[in-house]
Amino acid sequence: MIAQAAPREDQSFTFRPAKLRRPQTWSFKADRLTGPGGTVALRSVQRASLTQMRSGATRTMRFDLETANQVARIHISTTARRRDADTDLSEYLALISLVSTRLGQVRPGMTYQMEDTGRARLAIFMIGAALLLVGLLLCLLAGIAFQDQARRFLTLLPALVLMMLTGGLVACRFWPFRRPEEYPLATLPFVLWTMGGPRPEGLPETPLTGETLYGLR
């Protein structure tokens, strides 16, 4: 299949990656994206991934574009409360939506992942495994130390079980030898739209119903 040429219009997006950080600008020129970390040619991108993490009232999003010799990371930390208006998040989502659209034009058939890969995935797996092992060790030591004090041991047991369950779940979720699921890149603008991003190109203005989706009358 012959790749379509990307639109030639130049376009820039400016947002704060975090509330206390200075604004950063990402600019398009044809199929080349330039940001704080340098320039990446979309035709050379080999892997794309979108990851999210929520901690308390903060939500962190990161979009990675990996080539043979560099990784362009576009990230933002914002409030996790969806009802709050956030112009930085809107600008960020508009940027990622355009990146995915242009990337799909120059790399037809490309997919993206919604999980960390490589060293990041291995690091999180090791944290989970460490929590699980430490929980098991503490449980064993507590059983020995309080073998004649069952009430004290039972008091500690819920916290130890929670530590082991958390570690086990994290280790399973980020098992480094499991191949992450991949999704068609064309679906990404729709995913971003559900997060508050721009309406994808070609999407009708009227709400989607059974009639419009399946031709029902």
C-alpha cells in the first residue's frame, strides 16, 4: 500500500505539561514534529503508545513516538476531575489527535499500544514483585515473632495481605514477557475525543444511533 502524503500546513500547539512548569510548544511542518526534545519524522516512527496514570487528584498522560534511535515523549499532568475546564489538556489532546491522524497518513496500518513497554514496564514489574516478596517475608517473620500472640498477628495480617495483593496485581499487570495489546491507529482520535479531545474528522455532527450505524428504519 502506498502511503498518502501528510498535509503540508504548519501548525503549533502550546500547553503547560504541569501547573508549575513553563509552557512548551510542539510544531508540525509537513510530517515532521518538533518539540522541546528535538524533531522526529513521522515516517520513521516504529512504535506509538499512549499511557495514563492516576494518583489522587492528578492524572498523567504520556504519548511516546519511538524511532530506531530516539523516543519523543509528549506528556502532561493535570487534574483527574473531568468536570474542570483545562485549556492545557484540550491543547494537549488536540496535538495528540493530529499526530495520530498524520501518522496514520504516512504509516498506513500502524498500530498503537496503551501500556508501558521496555524498561518502564520492567521497572514497574520489579516494584510489584518486590512488594509481593516483602509482604511474604514480613508475614513469615510476624508469624514467627507472634506465634504465641495470635491476636497481634491477626491485627497485622490485613495490612500484609493488602501489600501482597497489591504487589501481585502490579506484577501480573506489567508482566514483562507478555506482548501488549495493539490497536489500529485510526481508533486513537476517537479515544481522545472521549477524553475531551477534538471531534475526529468525518464524524457526523448528529448523535450516533442504531439508524446511522446499522441503517435501521
